[in-house]
Amino acid sequence: MSEMFGSVYAPAYDVLYRDKDYDDEIRLLRRIFRQYVKEPVRTVLDLGCGTGSHALRLVSSGLTVVGVDRSEEMLIEAKRKAKGQTGTVQFCRADIRNVNLGETFDAALMMFAVLGYQLENEDVRNALESARRHLRLGGVLVFDVWYGPGVLAQGPQERARTIENGGSTWVRSSSGRLDILRHLCQVDFRLQHVQGGKVVEQVEEFHTVRYFFPREIELFLDLCGFQLQRLGSFPEFDRDPDQSIWNAMAVAVAV
């Protein structure tokens, strides 16, 4: 079992999620910034930035971005992608629960279920307090989570996916199980890299992700200096979440 987002998984990450519509998510984020922040958003803190797919697109749209992640391998990919990038972007290795950059931002992000990797109540509070510490008054926090009612209604399912990329093939399978008392979903990822019909790399990663309920989200935000503005489905943000969806997005303002 490897470390999460390790040396095999990290380089394959963008291949595995190449169908994810990052451009549409950036359009949604820019719309949220306009709608929920009184002053123009110019600086963004991307907590749990991964390989930088959100950060670099925001920079391309004219914003200044700092990305934070605790995975050195993911940051290596982010910095590689940033070479030749116009605009201002920095990447910092740190734990989002205790990072302190000594500056404030207009907006903060925790995208792609980053908050869900904070498993205990103390972890969730520390991550949200880090976001609040780095936001100016009236700044906005945007994050998506696994939505508890949908997770319980649908349950985890076994999945398999094959992705062709040039002369390589990536095969990823996953299975999961719920720890209902702790609001956790334990997911076992198995990843194989195939070239010329032979497996050249393989790794198994065990991810535990917390899912959240609406009143729980509101309470955590209130305790950490935020006011919840909107909890919508994700990526269909204008739709209210229900048991048919697995992902929800929250927008909160620093108060």
C-alpha cells in the first residue's frame, strides 16, 4: 500500500481525470466570485491544489494564486505544468490544517473533496480555520464535498476504467465501504500502467474520505468564522442537493 497521491498515482492523476471539465468549474468559480464577493477577487489561495489544474487556469484568467498541498509528488507535477505559464502562481508544500503564509487573500478554495480528507472533527476545524486565517473580511471560501444523503442513498460501488494515453494504457479500479458512525467512505484504488501489453507499474492506494450533511457544514463554518451563503449540487450549482447527487458545493463568506 502506497502513500496517498504517491510517485505512481501523482504522474497519472491528470491522465485519469482528463475528462473532468476544469474549464467549466473555473467559469463557475468566477461566477461565484462575482456574486458573493463585494470587491473584485484578485488573489486566490488554493488549499489542496494537487497538480494545479484549478490554480493554473485561474492564473490564466488574470488572478494571482498560491497553491498548497502536502504531497510532494503532486506539487512536482504542478510545478512542471507551470513552466512557461504567464501570470503569478506559487506552490507551497504544507498541511492545510496548520499552514500559515502570513498573508491574506480575496478567495480560498478546497476543490475535489479536499475537505473530505480531513477525517476527524478537529481536522475539519483546523482546515477551515486555516482558510479563515488567510482570508480578508468578506472574502469567500468555496469547497466541494461528498454529500451525505446521496452517499447513504446510493452507497459506494465497484468501478473500473481504462484510459488510453499515447502508447500507454492506465487501468484503474476502485471499491469502497462505509463507516456510517464516523461519516467515512473507505475507498481502495488499484492502478496499473500497461505498455506493450505488460504491466510496468502498479500501485494500490487506500483513501478514506469523509462525507458531510447540510447542518453539519453550516455548524463547522459558523464555528470557524464563516457564514454559509449557498449549498448547491456540484457541478450543477443552481440545483439544490438531494439524495440523487454525490457531490455538493458550499460557498461561505468570512465574517
